[in-house]
Amino acid sequence: MNPLTAEESAAALAKLPGWTLRGDGKAIARQFAFPDFRAAFGFMAQVALLAEKQDHHPEWSNVYNKVDITLTTHDAGGLTQRDIRLAAAINKIA
Amino acid sequence: MNPLTAEESAAALAKLPGWTLRGDGKAIARQFAFPDFRAAFGFMAQVALLAEKQDHHPEWSNVYNKVDITLTTHDAGGLTQRDIRLAAAINKIA
């Protein structure tokens, strides 16, 4: 899978509310906030199931009610449609 | 709850294989590695249940098969017995 061009990345991001392109253009990131840890981890469990199903995994961190997710495709050395697809699916459950 | 003294921290860490004291002495950290994402997230789910039960939550991140956990007690401004207790429980399930 080839990395997206700058134009393709911009077009994809326009349809992904909340996600921003990392400075180097090789990843997208979004922070999600919830009422508490239980809600935050419940969200993470749903994302984990999505990730397994899509065989594409997030780089993510959690501190209490906040979850920070970064998506990139290491095999391709940048952002690909796999990241866009996972981000769109995550937005649906958030 | 008061922060542990340097002596108390050292004594507690001696009983917590794999955990190290952060440079400022206010937190402990450990990285856990698993065969794959599924195993890593299964571990995280168990830690999440522990954390809820103890009402004390980790700062943590995950990239595929690796989970990095940092424990500190923000309310106390440093390391306390709550961190030691959670670290010991995490070691039991790892």
C-alpha cells in the first residue's frame, strides 16, 4: 500500500472531524475525552476490536478520562488508506 | 496519603521486579511485551479492571504488542502506597 499524497491526505482529513495531520505528514492524531476512566476504557475496548478486525493497530495512550490516538502505517512509511479507514470507524463509535 | 520517602520507595521497588523509579522519584514505570496486540490488549483490560477496583489509574500507552505503564499519585504529588499496591497487582497478572 502506497502512502497518500499531500492532496489525498488533505481530502481525507476534510472528512474526518477532530483528526489532524502530524507535522511530518506521516500520521494523523486525535484526542478523545470522556466523563471518566470507565468510559475512556470502554471506548478503547471498542477501538481494540475494530483494530483487530481491520488488522491495523493504533499507537495510543490513556490518562484517566483522555485517550490520545495516533495512526500511521509503518509498512508504508506514512499515512495510507488503512489509517483513514480506521480513523473513520473510530469516529463512528466516539 | 503522603508520598513515600526515598528509603520507602527503594524498599518497595526491591519487591517489584521490572519496575523502575522515574528520574524525579515521583513515579514508577515498567514496559510489558506480549506476543501480539490481542495479548497486549487483553492484559490492558485486566489492568483496567484492577484500576477501577482500586480507584487508582495508570498513565499508559500501547503500540502493538508493547504496553508502557507509569504510576504516580497526582493528589499526593508523588509516589505513594497506592502506586505500589497497583504495581504489585499488575505484576501478578502479567
